[in-house]
Amino acid sequence: MRGAALVCALGACAARAASAGSISDPMFYLHQDTYQLTPRRLAQWEAGQFAPGGMAWIDLGSIEGGGYAAVERAALNLDFAARFAFHGELRNDLDLDGRVTRPVGDLLVNVAPGFWLGASGVPAAKKQDYGVGGSVLFLGASRRSYLLARLIADQFLYNRTNVDGGDRASPVLHPQIEGRWEDGAWSIAGSLDATTESETSFPGPSPITFEGGSRRELSLHFRHAAAALELDAFLDVLRTHDALTQPGASSELRQTAATLRLEALLPPFAGMLWRPRVGVRALAGEATGDQGAGAFRLTRREPGALIAAQREEGRALWELGYAFAVPVLQQTGASAFSAAPYQDKLYGSCDLSLGPVSFRALLSWEFANARFGGANGNVLLVF
């Protein structure tokens, strides 16, 4: 009864704050804690972004209401000659805040040892979606250390080629920076992905008269990886803006979320085959907007932690863990409410390595809500 009552209470809170996207979902960030790649696999992905050939990362996890969250990313590297190369990236992610789809390619010319200049482009199914720009790449001899800076003009011919009758006030610029440095057991990886504000008006007969939005992301990963000890620190910041005006109605939502995570994979205790894995997380988020029912402001402060153990058996890595968090939600203005529900996940996973391919499957249970906590599977492929 207590679990059912808690589920109902959380559902009511989410319904009242449904307009606030992921910030309002009590379980959203706990799903991320358990579904995302382990630090070791994430470091493998970061180090291989410019390796000859390429990599692919596919991740699918179930969430409440029969929905799912997905990550589909790939990097491709082709050397045409001593001085020419192609680097391509694909991103197709889906979560509560919507879909982020981004293919981009760089045709690079080596102008000095470790220094490349390139022309960048974004292919598209519609002419209005093409983007053009340029890139600069510094690449270490091992290709595991790099710094890429790219600037793209998204939909640079939108006003001339769009078939929706839209008029954009100014070009949308999309700067991207990604890099990695390593020295022995230490490494730092990070990325910045941002767009300037997109403001599009539709003066003709249309169910939409104005649409605007932007997305800005920052990610940093500090890592120390030795045989007996792995230490990781993560900082992730996401800021989004979405606005929509229709005849007789308008809506707007601004979201900001900052997450700091610290994790450690410790040596096994004497006589034990299992290695402890522990972590702590702090999150601060805010959503403001007006979805027709009136203006609101939702804040989220969330401490969380992870206690787990890993064991390697041949090609398989087994992990049993318990992740928990207390999202403190407070909304003022329209549909005001406050809540601080305890949320948790008991999970078990198996990561199987088969040469260039690794698979992981995960199942979980939520004790606090007395229900199945979701399933997740991911694949990391090196080709």
C-alpha cells in the first residue's frame, strides 16, 4: 500500500510539472546513473574518437509510462592520402526533453605535423537543413589526444529554401569543441556543443506563428586509471530553451541542469573476488516557463549515491549495485507544489567483451516504488 501510494503521489507531482521536462521527473537522473556507460567504457569511447576506422555506441533503456531513452552515436575516420582525411560524427539521442539528431562531417587537410584544417558540413534530407562551416584539429601521434574546434552555420539557406513559409531573423551558429589529453594513467576529456538562438516566424497561414529554441551542453571527464584503482570525476551542464506561439496560445520553457559525479573503483578486499565501486552525485536544476496555465518556476536539488561491486570472469564483467537519490522539487507560480521523494534502484548487469565489440545488459528494481525499475542494453563497437 505504501509503495502504491508513493507511486500515485509521484505521478501527481509529475503531472503538475509535466511542462518542465526532465527536471520534473523524479526518476530521470537515477535512470541516467544506472543506464549510462561505465567510466571504463566511456573512456574507451572518448579515446577512440579519432582512431583509424571508427566506433559506434548504441544504448536503449526503458523508462516510466512504456517509453524509452536512447543513445545512438558513431565516429568515422578515413585517411585518403598522407595529407587528406575525413572525420564524421553522428548523434541521434532521445529522452524526455526530445530528440537530438546531428550528423556532421569534416574534410581535413594536414598543413603541419599534428595540425589539420577542414571544411565542415551537415547533410540533410531537406535542402533547408544543410549546414556549412570549418574546423581546426590538433591530433597527437597516438590519435588518443586531440582538440577539435568546429563552427557551423546551421540551415544557412533556410530563408531561401524552406517549404514551411518560415522567416528566420538571423543565422543559427553552432560552435563545437571536443578534446582529450592523456599522460600515463591520467586523462581529461571534454566537449562543448552549443547553438545560438533560433527565432523563426511564420507570417502566412500556419498553425504555428513563431518557433524558437537553443541547446547548450558542456561535459568534462577527469580520470585516473591504474590496475588496482580507477578514479573518475564528471561535470555535465545542459541548458535548453524552447518557445512556440500558435493562434490563441503560446508556450515557453527554459531548463538548466548541472551535475557533478565522483566515482571510484577500488581494489578487492583481501580474499574477495569482488571490487567495490562507489560514487556520489550532486545535481542542481531549474525550469521556468509558461505552458498556458500560467508562469511557473521549478527548482531541483538532488543528492545521490551509488554502492556496487564488480567481478570479472573471463570475458564477462558482472556488477551488482544499489543507486539512490532524493530529488527535492519545489515549484512556485502555476500549479505550485513541493516534494522530496526517496528514489532508488537495485540493479544487476553483465558486460561481455568479444574483441572489438562489447555488450552490456542490465535489469533493475525500485524498492521505494515497489516496481520493476527498467531494463537497459548497450553496445560499443570498434571497427
